[in-house]
Amino acid sequence: MNRLQQARLGMVAATMLLCQNAYADFVTTPTGLDPGDQYRLVFITSDPRTAQSASIEDYNTFVDGFGDNAIASDWKAIASTPTVDAIDNTGTTAQATSVPIYNLKDQLVASTYSDLWSTASADLTFAVRYDETGESATGVMWTGTESGGTASIAPLGNTDPENDNPNATIALGYEKDKQWIQFVDNVANNASFQFYGISSVLTVAGGNAVVPEPSSAIGMVLLCGFGFAGNRRRRQKPVAA
């Protein structure tokens, strides 16, 4: 392969990446932030599972598998077990350096960690609401957590020798008040519900990326459009005469 062919392949790959980003249904770098600014992302898993495990690492592994589909990070479950509080598992304690938290639709969920765990009447700015693909996920969430970020009376993996199906706390992914983390505490933990995941601290990249000039950007949009239109035409079945 000569250098001209390599250059052409590089242009094709770059175009495909730009097209892919243009049609993405989620945002992983919030608008309005500058290079070097730090932030975190939060989402809802698109699939459910039970809350019978008492190991927080089981839930961390579960949410990490979904979160990495949006952006590579060390995703943690916003959840509490009998031995681990959500506020500690996610590194969002009062002693930690706060950064703003956004959902995957470019909406500010909480400006600080204190806002995330406020037990007062103040709401989240926006609900978590969206899954790792950017789809609205208005389901019920396993949390095992009360509004202050510590384990509720019914944490995940709770055991009760007198109950074959011990209870755990659920929350509502579309709410902004304390119901986002604690709704009711009496749901059998063998049911299947979704989970919240929160990223590690992310940093907006520096200024080495090349931004297309307006004319180039317009051309790229047209190219993406023609590419997708061509793919649709190739997939259409012939129409019988």
C-alpha cells in the first residue's frame, strides 16, 4: 500500500469517526466546559438485574460493562450494601473534591457532591434519566441507599433469616427530589431492576484537536448524509414490477 492509499484510508477512517459522533445519541463531554475542566457522568443501565448479592463489586462490575459502551472509565454503582455506603463507593463524600455531574444528555445533574446527597428539599438540577445509549430510562432503580448517601434500612444483599426474599430499597430514575435515590424500602431483592452508574473524574481534553472550518464542516455533514443515504438504498429490496 503506497502513501497515497494510506492517506485516503486515513481520511475515510476520520470521516467515519466524525459521522459516528455526529449521529451519537449521547454526550460524553458536556458543553460549556473548557480544556482542563473536570466533571463526572452518570447514567442508568439499559438492562436490569437482581439485588441479592452483598458484594458491591458485583454491582460495580455490572454497571462498568454498560458505562464503557459510552466512554471508557472506572464506573461505579450508586448503591449500598450492608458493608459499603454509596457515598463511599462512588467517592462523593464531603472530603472529596467536588466536580459537576452530568447525565448523558448534556444536562447538569448536580453541581457538587453535596447537591447530589442533599437531604433538604432542594432537587437535582436534572434527573439521571438516560441509559448508556442516550435512551430515556424511566424505570425503577436498585439503590439500597437513603438520601444522604449511606445504606438504608434495606441495603442491597440484605439478609433476613426469617424471609426467603429479603427487601431492598428502590428509587425512581426520572425523579429529581430524594426519590431519585430512595423511594420505598420494602421490595423483595430477587426482583430485577436497573442500576445507576457514575464515572470516575473525567477531564476535558486539551486544544490539539483539529476543528473543521465551516465549509469543511458543511461538506462533512453532506458526506455523512450521502453515506447513510447510500447505505439505505443498498439495503432496500427491489420492488416487483
